[in-house]
Amino acid sequence: MTVEGRRELCLIRNISAGGMMIRPYSPIAVGAHLTVELKQGNSVSGIAQWADNGMIGVVFDEPIDVVALLTATDGKPQPRMPRIELDCSALIRHDGNVSRVDVVNISQGGICIRARDWFEINSNVVVTLNGLHAAAGVVKWMEDDYYGIGFNRVYPVSELMTFLQEQQREEHRRARAA
């Protein structure tokens, strides 16, 4: 979900042609315009119409075809998990060596990093971020000094959201101090 210029995860509780009910992991004001990227890569936008007990009702800007949205099409790539951009560092352990790297983005299933060190495709690594448990993974791709690492186990959404909210608070603290 993108709201007020920031990307966050949310849980879609139900969806219809005219709107959806979501559970955001941070406060959203009634009247806020937001866009939700669905797993299939499609995006829908709308306005938060109501908030109640941690849920938000969103009315779409334009009606959507729910049947087409939910129908899987053979031959299409597997939908990707939503990624959240980050500005922090992580430690990567590989073959007994530990490297500090810059985090570009993270999802429940993987992380994109920028590193000065070189990692081979298909090599096993362990990613450690301050505030999350260490995650074993495999280097899936490389382009210049950017690497994509797929985690061996998906982070639970609640754990990842707690981490992301703390990152957001830290970002706000840095901005106020500057």
C-alpha cells in the first residue's frame, strides 16, 4: 500500500468491485488517498471512507473486475510479495565471513541489498537486521553491486510490520534531528 508517499504492508480482509476492507499496520486518516498493489501486480486506488476497530474501508476510484483479479492465469509469472524500501544496513554471513551491506528493500520472502563484497548466485547466506531474527537465504540474482536474496522461510507479517514501524520511527527521529 502507498499512502502519503510511504509504502507499507496491509492485509486485505475483503474486496468487491467498488472497494475493500483492509487492516493497515499504521494509522490512516479517513479521507486519505491510497493505492494498494495486489500480489498479481495490479494496483487499485481509492479513498479511506471509514475507520473502525483497526480496519479501514476503502472506496475505489473506479470499479474493478474482481473475478478477473482472482482468476489465476496459467503461464503467468508467480506473483511477487510486496516490497518496502528501506534505508538501513544489514549483516550478511557467507562462508564464515560477515559483511555489512546496504538494504534497498525487503519483503516477507526476501531482501534486495547493495554490497561492495561479491556473492555467488545460489550461495547460502544468513541476513541479520537489527530488530528482526536472523534469516537464512539464498542469493537469487545479481546486477552490478545489487543482490536479491530469497529467504528460506517467510517472515510473519506481524514481525515484519513491527520491524518496519520501528524503522519508520527511526527515520522520523533522524529527520527531526537534521
